[in-house]
Amino acid sequence: MTITDLYPSRGATEVSTPRKDPVVWGAPGTPGPISDIGLQSFEHDGFLAVDQIISDDEVAVYHRELERLVTDPEIRADERSIIEPQSKEIRSVFEVHRISEVFANLVRDERVVGRARQILGSDVYVHQSRINVKPGFGASGFYWHSDFETWHAEDGLPNMRTVSVSIALTENHDTNGGLMIMPGSHRTFLGCAGATPKDNYKQSLQMQDAGTPSDEALTEMATQYGIKLFTGKAGSATWFDCNCMHGSGDNITPFPRSNVFIVFNSVDNAAVEPFAAPIRRPEFIGARDFTPVR
Ligand SMILES: O=C(O)CCC(=O)C(=O)O
Ligand SMILES: [Fe+2]
């Protein structure tokens, strides 16, 4: 069975395609933690900020667990850990909901998964989870990208029915490399130029290359949409649509900026074969276990 490629990418040229999918899949009035107004603004902007999704006491628990993971030599040696090329510090640990019972509980938390179900209008499973650690004094940022571009091209997610939440575990100031999103960018898919190399993920997790928008496209989008920076105390959260154009700068301040990042996909949008890559990425980056979160 072949599934039509709704969002071509990684061809000879950069090409933009209007979004062919809803942003909010749930019927209005579906009960859950997000208000109708919240869902409407998510639909409009492509994101929704939550001032406090977990309490200060819970932040302490999750932050302690993050510290435990990034200082554990066994985790460091695991292929699921990504190391900063320069400082050799841990930059990300993938599949934290499988590595850690503590983060597994966070995923199951109704304040978290309940919001994902409302947006996606179905049961959901975890396509990817990770902690992103941005220690002070020079941790590098994430260049501009749409997550869906990669998840579609390299992981085979057919439709835009995927949502991410970034939960701050340290304060996100306006200076320490917080998340930036172009509001409204989720309504257009930017297919990137250039074929995907075989082991693209290894290099792209440290620095994006294939799947990177051109300067011209970014200039046009930023001019049209503007750029919003997300700040907030530890325990705040940013929900954002899979096709938002987003990125973050380096962290040259002394203040670490760490978060836990969970990607929920609808069980009705399970991964198929990659649409524009020679091979699938490993399952710790793009899940193939579609068991719904309960
Ligand atoms: O939290 C950030 O700095 C951005 C991370 C990001 O875009 C990603 O992990 O895909
Ligand atoms: Fe991203």
C-alpha cells in the first residue's frame, strides 16, 4: 500500500505547500485541560503557552531526575545521548520516557497527555521524547526548522497530526537560548532542497543540514509572521504544532536552560516508511511502537 505524499520535500528545489490538515483535530467542546479559547488560539498561532503545567515541587523532582540522567556514565555511553561537539557535555537524551520511570509518569499525567488528546482529537502515542540540556557558557542552539519536515521525510509521519510540548525545568529568560517560533508559520509547509544522506540523523542532531530552510525563505517568513520568544519560569510549558518554524539560539549566559520535550502523535497517523529518506531513523528518535498512552 502506498500513501500519497502530501508534503514533498528534499527534492531539487525548495517548495512550499499549503497545509492540507487541520490544526486542532478534536471537536469543539471536547472536555480537557484546554479551554475552547485556548484551542482557538492554538489553531490560529500554532502554539499555546501554559504558565504553570506542573508545580514547583514537581519541577524539583523532574529536574533532579534530569541531573541524575545527564551525570550517569551509563546514560552518557548510551546511543540515545547526544554530546555537544565542542564542550563534550550532554546536549540531549532521547527516549527519556522509556529510560526513566519518572519521565514516564510525566507523559501519562493528564495535564500533559490530556492536552495532546484534545488537540489531536484521538488517542495518542509518543513519537519522540527527549530532555534538552542547555548548560550555560556556550551551549549551542537549534537552527530554524519545522519538526514535521523531518518527521515526514525521515520518519514517515503522513499527516500533520502531531504536537510537541516543551516543559521548562529551569527558568527560560529572554537571554538563555529560549524557544523562538514564527506565529502562523504552521499553515504552510516548506519542503527543503537537497536529498537526505544515509546517516543524516547523526549529524543533524548536533547541527541541522538537510532539512534546513534557505535564508530567502526564512527572511520571507520572519517578515510575514514575526518571531516570538518564549520565556517562563520552571514548570511552564509551550505546546506547539509540528509544522511551526522554530529554533533557539546559543546559551552564552551562566544560567542553564533545560527542558523536557515530548512529541505526541495521533494513533491514526502512525509512521509509515520515510517519504524522503533512504532508511528509517532509529526507533529511539522516531517510534514504531504505537501503543496509546494510558
Ligand atoms: O528547545 C529548543 O531549544 C528547540 C528544540 C527543538 O527544536 C527540537 O528539539 O526539535
Ligand atoms: Fe524542533
